[in-house]
Amino acid sequence: MKIRDAKQDELDFIREQRVAAYFEHSREIPAAHWQALKEGISSDADRIQGSELIVCEINEKIVGSVVLFPANTDAYNGQLEELDYPEIRMLAVSPEARGKGVASALITECIQRSQAKNHQFIGLHTGEFMKEAIQLYTKHGFERLPQYDFEPANDGIVVMAFRLSI
């Protein structure tokens, strides 16, 4: 397993893989919410100034990715105040690579990079319907911060906030 920064010519592949990884949730949420989520995870939001697009390779094939957003960034297009710590966003693992520690390795990399920049916290947001992701984040020690939850599509689906002291 190799963790590294993504290359510019890999962006299209990474975004397609991200949509494929999130597709399983399309059956659990309203079509309009899925469409908004799909647009968000396939947009150029992963290239926001100061963000780090990180990939995981197994046998020289990209099997997962994550974006580490810098602190004090409008990561959610005005839905939430800017937070003074980095945010893990768009964590995705290809379905065939799940259960191999890819997501944990990407989370650990984000934590280490944030520690190296002397941040005290690292945060993330995830849809309440992403049960396995919530379990994974909790296993890594992330704690709920409901005061930073938001409802982006006004459809009753809450995007839940989590934060880890590092």
C-alpha cells in the first residue's frame, strides 16, 4: 500500500472512482440529494487553494482517495462557518478494495499531515446515512460536534460534524 499526492492527470479517474464509491448511497437518499452529492464529489472542489488530494495505491493502482482541506476554508459553499482546523473531505475507496485498510490509511495520512502543521484538531462531515463511514471515524477517535451539523438540501438529511484532537 502506497499513500501519495495525486497527479494532475489522475483527476478525472479519481473523481469517477469517487462517484462509483458513493453510488451505493444513491438508493438510500432522495434523487435530488444524490444528484447534489454527485455533483459535489465530482466537481473541482478537490482543487481548492491549499487543499491536498491524496491517493492510496495497491499494486500501482489507485484504490482510494481523500481531500484534506486547509483550516479556515469555506469547504461547504457557505453552509457552515469556516473552521480553524483542517477537514477531511470526499474520502472514497473503490468497492473492490474495501476491507483492506485503505480508508484508515488515508485518514491516518490526513491526521499526520495536520499534526505536522501544528494543528490541534482535524474535522470532517459525513451524511447521516453513511453508517459505515461513521463507524470508521468513531473507531479513529473522532467525536461528534452537532453544533456544526447542517442540512445542505433542506430535505431532512443531516450532514454530521466530527472532530478529533490531535
